[in-house]
Amino acid sequence: MELVTLADIRTAAGRIAGHAVRTPLLPLRGVGTPAGVWLKPECLQPVGSFKIRGAVNAVAALSVEGRARGVVGSSSGNHAQALAYAAAEHGVPAVIVMPDTSPAGKVAATEALGAEVVIVAPPERDVRAAQLAVERGLALVPPFDHPEVIAGQGTVGLEIAAEMPAVRTVLVPASGGGLVSGVATAVKALTPHARVVAVEPELAADLAESFARGERVAWETERTYRTIADGLRTPAVGVLPWAHIRERVDAVLTVGEDTIRAAMRLLATRARLVAEPSGAVALAALLEHPGFAGEGPTVVVVSGGNVEPALLAEVLAAPAALAHG
Amino acid sequence: MELVTLADIRTAAGRIAGHAVRTPLLPLRGVGTPAGVWLKPECLQPVGSFKIRGAVNAVAALSVEGRARGVVGSSSGNHAQALAYAAAEHGVPAVIVMPDTSPAGKVAATEALGAEVVIVAPPERDVRAAQLAVERGLALVPPFDHPEVIAGQGTVGLEIAAEMPAVRTVLVPASGGGLVSGVATAVKALTPHARVVAVEPELAADLAESFARGERVAWETERTYRTIADGLRTPAVGVLPWAHIRERVDAVLTVGEDTIRAAMRLLATRARLVAEPSGAVALAALLEHPGFAGEGPTVVVVSGGNVEPALLAEVLAAPAALAHG
């Protein structure tokens, strides 16, 4: 299997310029790592997550004919809006297949971006998207198992390495594995002394198990759906991401649900960032494994910020020992 | 009275590099201005507000002898932590005079930054700071009425003009007036076609009244303390800021309390930014005066994000018609 290269990520960086925000590194004090912690706030992207990077790269990589026909993707979450946004930015028609369990607000937001939304029963999602691709000649843009998507997400790592060449540890949320695959590709190529660490909830720890066993395993969705981190419930990393992860990722850490909430609260009160639970897991890893980021600067990717206001309010109102001060 | 120049602001930009974050411009969709709205998120600065810029510039401008002696400032709010932070970054001793009404958390945070905190009765605040300056040979760094502070805040405008030369309207929260003075100086020098607009709460509209009358007026603190925007309760703009504002600011807009809350909610849900009430007033102006930003791109300065978690939770939980969607 051919892996994404640094050159692919550099190409993606040129394509996303002007569409995705080049997010700054924000210093975070007081989490007890002597050499410093910086946040990479991808929650500040136009549709609230890093997904915009991969989606824009995939759309921009299409031929003239491909752009005229359009794209299709299936998602109930951040990928839906990212693909709709990317297509709209390039004047490309987009069809998004969403499960009938999607919140009305997410459907409306996707339609507001100009996409055609097709509602189906959850198990039919991916099949329907593939059908539409064939029937209408649309380019299928999956959320993570795709080289252009991985290359696009890799621009996060390119920016980290460029801004902080001394970085020693990079913590990245993982589910389908597109983000951590891309980040590891760029970081390992540019700053080989740095460790790249994937983070996932204990309750959806299929990647930690895969990593320990040395083979890709899937968890039942009844298990992964227990976590509050709704963006990280994918039952298994993608096939292409797994090939990158086993080669380029140094470790996998897991975090508990209370720590995820504490990290969300810390991000809101100390970094003034709204993070969704999935976006807060990498910081949660630093709270739960304080000795881990021992030497050198640590960068924590805050991957997204699309959280229900009521949940954020609940997290802010609740006393959370880890997040005080 | 000698006004701050573009050259002063360029000097400040060199001094703050590496201490303050160069905040990105974040596109904000759906607020109904055809040419687009961008946020300048100063809430992402290390101590949660733009104040870090002026404080770092003032500390960095000291002589070697001045640095050895140290600085003093009086503040119950963001300036206290910004000055303490700036002093610590330069290895300069800092004394912060705080009123005995300050929340314990703010006192602790200022001390945690290494500053000596002197607690006094509120009316004695400025006098005590001036005394300490004389007694101990400390350099007094006031929150806004100071050329180096204005020049430091002006780097916000420098960055806006550099990143978006086509900018047509810049909306800036105003109270003491240091920020809007500096921003107007840079923006008018670099992009003279752009309007710079100061925004304040209706309940603390001393600047709007001053602007209308053509002379600097003060409001009683019993009046200004009615607003939720606790960073904008200064009874009058400073003398030096006023000289800049009358010369370089195009208009003053006022906003209601409900709109400030709606803007806070919108920032959290659509831009994933935690803003304090004072930090949200410039966006509130766009919500309350939708026709105002007619032509060309609009930049909204989100000046700070130090809000009590309970207040943010309340704003998120409350239905706010303007912020829905």
C-alpha cells in the first residue's frame, strides 16, 4: 500500500491556502510540563474542525470534468459540513448522505452550505453514497480512508513542524485515523526527533487494542457509542490510515470520560476555546498521563469545536477538580 | 499633545513578537454582510486579552536600569495579569495594586504570574500605585493613558491591515480607549479607505456622548457599572486616547445588554471562541446595526475572553433569538 508523502502534504498546503485558516500555536500555562504546552486550535476552522483541510484538498485535486460532475460523501458529523463547504468554495456540486438520526440542525447547516442532503437509514449510509457516486458519476470523498484526505489533514503537522521545529511530542485525537496519519507523516519527516501520539477514549479504544496487537481490530458500535466523544466512535481506523499509523505513530494513549470533560472546561476557561469532547481528548491525555510529556515542547491538537451549547454549559457549570484555577 | 505614529506601532510589533500571539483573522459566516466578516480573536492571547500587547511594549521599552527597578500598575482586571505576565517574560519585578473587591481568583492568578499584589480600598488604587512608583522608583504602566501602551495595542491594527488590505470597516470595543486609539492609528495610516468604529455598551456610553459633543465627558461609575461588560466600565476614555479618537476614529456605536449576550453565544457556537461580555460588544454592534457594515470586508475585534464559567454557562443555556442557528 502506497503511503502519503511529505510532498503530497506540501501540495495539499498550496491547495488549502485561503480556504482553511493557518491556525496559530497558542501557549497553555499551568498544565505542569516544564518545557511548555502549545495548542493547535483546529476548532477555529470555518466549519469548526480540521476536516476542512482534507475535504478542500480532495475537491481541489479533482480534474475539471470531475469538478463539473461533483462530489458525494456520507457523514453525520464534521465531515459532512467540511465537504459541503469545500465544494461550495470551489463551485462544485455536493451530495451528502446523512443518517436519519442526524440532528435537524446539522442537516440544515449542511444544506445552508449549498449541498444536496440525502437522508437514509444509518446502515445504508455508505452503500447509498457509493451508489450515488456510480449513478451520477460523482467523486466519492470518504472521511478518512483516502490519500488526498490524509494529505490534507497532514497540513496540520506541516504547520506544527514549521512553527516549532523543537517540538518533542505531538498529541492527536484519533478515530478513523486520517488526522493522526497525516500529522505523523509531516512531523516524522520534518522533525524526526518528535513523538507522535494518538489519543482516543477508553470507551472507544479500538486503536489502542490494534496498536498493542499489531493488527487492525474493530469494536462493536455498541461499545464505541458509550463515549461522550461523538466524533471518535468509528469502530475501527481506516485501512489506509492503519498503514500509516503502524509505521509512523509512536504510541496510543486512552483517556477517561471525566478527564475529557475536565479538558473541555480547561480549554474554555484557560485557552478561551470551545472544544467538542472529541476535540479535547488530546489535552485530556496530558491531564491523565502528566508524566508523559517529559522532555521538550508538547503540541496538543484541538481537533474540533462543534458541541451542543447545552453540553458545554453543563461542563462549565460542573465542578471539575482537574480543571480548576 | 503628541500622538502615537505608525512607526511607534511598528517598533512595538518587533518588541511583542514571541510574547503575544499573532492572532489569525477568522471568517464568520451568516451574520448577513455580503462582503464578509472576519474576527480578530484577541481572547486567544496568553492572559486572555489584547492587554498583553501594550503591557509587553511598555515593559520592553524600559531602560536597563528601569527594568532592574521594576514596574507598577493598578487594575482589577485584564491589565493586572497582562502587566504581570509581561514583566515575568522580561524578568522584571512587578507590583500590582488591586482593589479589595477583586475576586480571589484574579488575585491568585496575578500572584501566580510572579507579581507582588498590594490590596487597597478601591478609591485608593491609582494613588497607591503612583506612591509606589515614587517610593520604590518603579515605572508606572497605566492601562491605557500611555503612549507605549497605545502603540502596543496598535499592533492589532497593523496585523489587520497587513492581512486584509481591502478591509472597509473595523469594529473595536472601547472603554479607556487605548485599543481603539492604537488600532485607528495603524488602520488609518495603512488602509485610509477603512472606517474605524468604537463600540461600547449603551449603559456605559460616555464615549458616544463625548464623540457627539466633541469633548471628553465622564459618566458616574454608578451608571457605567450597570453593564454586564465589566471591562468597559471606565468612567471616561483617557486623555491621550481621546486625542487619538477625535482625530482618527470615524464613529461610535452603542449596544444593548441582550445583544452582548447574543454575541457571546454566537461567538461560542459559530466561532468556537469564549469571549467575555466586553470582548463581544463589537460583534454585538453588527447584530444590532445590521446595515452598518454595508460595503467591503468587516473586521470585528474580539478583545478578551476572561469570563466567569457560570456566566458563560448561563449565556449558553439561555435562548437568544439573535444567536440561533
